[in-house]
Amino acid sequence: MQTATIRRLGPGDEALFSEMNALFGKVFEEEQTYTGAPPSPGYVANFLSLPHVHALVANDGDEMVGALVAYELEKFERERREIYIYDLAVAEHCRRRGIATALIEKLGEIATERGAWVIYVQADYGDDPAIALYTKLGTREDVMHFDIPVKPQPS
């Protein structure tokens, strides 16, 4: 059902990276978080060149309608990797078209190529559409998430 084209961003895609951040900001209603202090072009080029960073976008013609950013984690207990979906968004007018599923499936192809054994994602309580999508695609685990602040180093 999806009509979007999925592609992975890489060096040289700095403009698309900015467009992706704008999409995240709009969908999550957090424009300041995603576009208020944009990283420099050099930072973005380096970020997009990292093999453990997977930034995917979905375009319907010239319009970016979805995006996903995931991080690959090297495991210590076995020679394998896990991939964590950090952000996933689809433009409101394009939902229920299979775009999120297509982004996750593309990430699955990358995961297979990279030797990952699992893709995991966190959903917030009350985000019923995300919970329904992830339930359709995987197994639910009830865990707690904790943010531990990092103390600045004395200068």
C-alpha cells in the first residue's frame, strides 16, 4: 500500500538531514528540539558516514513523508549486534499507508547485512498507533526506562 521510496542517508545528504529533522520536529510537535540548534554541516556529514548510524527517509515524489533514525550496538557477550530505533515518524497526512512498516523493513534489510540479531524500539504509554504497529511487527517486553543525568566535568 505504501507509495514512498525509502533510502538511507549518507555523506552529501546534509540538506535531506535537515529536512528529516524538520519532519521529526513537526510530527512530534518539538520543532525547537529538532531544528532550534542544528548541527554544523561537518558534524552532519560525519554523523551520516558512521556505519552504526542508520538514517532512513521515505519520499513520496519530492515530499519527505517519513523518517527513521536507528543506532547499531556492538554486543559484548556474543559476536552480534542489536539495532535500536531511536526516532520514527510519518507525516500525519500519510499515515496508515505502510510507510512506517516499509522504513522498519528497510532497516531489517540493513540489520541482516550488518549481522544484527534483533531490532528494538521503545514506545510511550498512550501512543496507541505506535504500540499497535510495534505489536504487529514484534514481541512486546515490559521494561522501565531511566534517564541518568551526566554531570559536567569541572574546568
